[in-house]
Amino acid sequence: MGPPGSVSPGRDYGAVDPAGLLVEYPIPGVQPGDPLARGADGVLRYGNLSPALTELLDRQVHAFANREAVVEIDGPRLTYRQLWHSAARIAGGLQEHGIGYGDRVAVHMPVGTRWVQAFLGALLSGAVPVLVHDGLSEALAERVLADSGADFVLGDRGCSATRAGGACDVELPDGAAFIDDGASLNDLALLCYTSGISASGGAAVAPKGVELTNENLLSAIRSMVSALDLPTDGLRNLVLLPLAHASGCVDQLLPTFAVGGTVVLAPDNGRLAETIVAERIDTISASARLLGRLLPELAAQRAEGLRTEGVARISTAGHRPGPGKAAPPPRNGPSERNRNPADLAVALRRTFPSARQWSVWGATETSGIGLAIDRTAEPDGGAALGFPFGGTELALWGPQAKTGHGELLCRGPNVAPRYWNDPQATADRFTGTWFHTGDQVTIGADGLVRAANTASTSTERQPPSDSGRT
């Protein structure tokens, strides 16, 4: 993504910040007919969104009923019709367990077709899905379940109500097909937790629940489809990102469904070369760290004849050390060298010569999006996080904000309104409509955001006390 050209120099808004520490970088000149319009609160918003995520998905199911929706390598393959029908039956089963509008249903299982069915089933029941990463320790997972107030758990080891006496069933709930259609844009649609990793040494801390509304999710979907120019003629997206994080669920799974594409899930990353060919993969979504680890073997297989020209786009969401924490020095192995964004871009270009490389920065609190950069065009920007897109506007906070250096703040239709059950954290991290990311950056005259510490090369935020890993 190149310079937007419409990002103005910083402006000081004393009304929001009497101390003069906040300098905004608004996007001016929204024209009639643009998909975004500025609301009374100053936030840019899409004007023609569906009322709810379930309505958008329902339309796509009818438009692409016979296309493959989700494929699990060595597992089930479901068309849109099959996926929607199975999810509606799960929703009906949840209804029979007393689950309804606004209840919390936790999804706590490994990545696979079953995860997608459970997630959509929770949505269709009218409940709020609570995403619980399968890699969390048992103690952290229990904290998330308790904090969220989950009424029902869809888990790998069983599905049950959390109320006293709830029976556990190894199978997903099954009942008469049901689809709740009563949600609105401002309703809570998803409870997504930060990773629960401290930026100051990797210690486990309590994950924070982030409230994402229908508007947040639909805006993020719309933004990703537009920014990455996702086609509607049969995209096949190999998603290697955790579905329990915003980067995997909100930014890849849902946009792929929005264009009638196929989500391909590979629990075993050791068979990627075979998967790319057999499943006709044209899009790969992964963390920069995972790609760096997998590239040496893929490069060797390409040298032996692996055809990768069909991969047209690669979307990365990477990881960086937290503020003030230096990145580890590179080692001699190729996978270690590939952790540098510039080196990774070069290695990806050699292995996937036809692919356009997108790096997307975001936080759980921003629905996993906010900044993007085309590293095919600008591979040298190791510290470059990207340009704002999709209605995201930026501000800097701190004594040097007027000179283009400070803590990055974001606002937009994708930014969560608050944390769940944590008013103090909400007060600490939100100033008006602005979200404090905790990242120290610089913003150039062209609008490009760079990490202030050039060793910090992430697409993923880590605030001082807790990672908002997407």
C-alpha cells in the first residue's frame, strides 16, 4: 500500500487534550459518494454496512452455496450450504440448552472445520462468541472463561453449559436449524481476548477481553477486502494464523467468506508444499515468524520443482518485542535471518515470484487492522509498519508528538469501544474515541508509520503490560 496522499500534517486538538500531548493526523476531504463519512463523534464510518455480521454471511451463503467454504487438510470439506446448515443446527442445539441473544458461548478447540462450525453456530444462536486460544495454559483458559461469564463452552474435550449441573457432551450441540436475525450494528458481536503475554519478559498476565461490535467486524471485513483487493471468483486462502485471534478470524476467515472464497486450514504445517499445489492456493495468510521458519524448506522444494506461481498474494501479521525490549540478535540459520522484514520480503519474492506481499499491523482492540504496507513495493522498510487504511486515523501522544514522534493512537470504525469488565483499563487506554496502542512510532509527511525502535519490526502491537496480539 503506497502513500495515501490525503494524510495531513499533525494537528493539535487542545479540546480533547488540554495538556497538548495529543496531535492528530486526520484524513481530510471526504467527498460525497465515498464509502466513509465522518460521524458526529469525528470518527469515519462506512455508510452502507449490513445490520449485522450474520446477515452479511447469510447473503454470501446464498450467492455461493455450492462453493467450498472451508477445507481442513486430512479433514472435512464443506460447501457454503453445508457449513451454514451445520452451523444453524448447532445454533438450534444451543437454543435447546437455553442459550439465546446476548449469552456468551466460548469456542475453545484446535483450528479446523469443527472450530469454524462452532464459531458460526454461536453467532447464529444470537450469542456472543468468546474466542479462547487452544494454546493457552489451562489456568489462563479458565481465567478467560470465568472473566467472560461464558454460559456455554464448545470445546475439543466436550461441550457443556457452565451453569451448575451442566452435562458434558463430546459432540457439538445439534437441534432444529435456527438463525437469529435481531442484531444491530452497535450490538456486541465478539469477545476477543488479548494474548496474555507480558511485553516485559514473556510472563503470563491476565488476558483482557475486547468488545467488538457488529460495526467493528463489518468495517474490518470491508477494509480488508478493499485494501487487499480480494477477488470474488474463487479465492483460496491458506490461513495459518490462529483463528482465536483477530488476525485470523476477523481479518482472514471472515473477509474470505465475504467474497465467497475458500478458507483452507492446515493443522500440520509440515505439509505446506503439498497443500499449496493440491488445494490450488492463491493466498497465504500467516505470521512473519511462521513464514520465516517455513521458508527454507519451501525454497528448497521450489528448487526441486515445486510450482508456486499460483500464489498471488501473501498477507503477514507478525510479532515484535514490546516497547523498550530489544529484538534478539539474528543467528546464522536461514529461518532466523528471515525474521527481518526486509530479508523476509526478499525470501518470499524468491519462493513466490508472482505474489504481492502485504504486511498488516493491528491490535485486538482495532479488530486486527489499522496499518498496511505493500512490501513487494517497499521491501526495505524494516521499521515501517504501514499506512492507515479503512477509515483508520492516527494520532501521536507525548511531548514530542508535534515533531512526529510519540505513542501511536488509533481511531476508526474498527476500533473497539471498550474492554469487557475492566473500566480501569478502558479509562487508561482510551482517550475519547482514541485507542492508545502503547507503540512508540514516527509518522512521516507522507503518512508512513515507522516503529521508533528499528529493532521493532512488527505488525502486531504489544503495550507495556499486555500483548494485544491479534
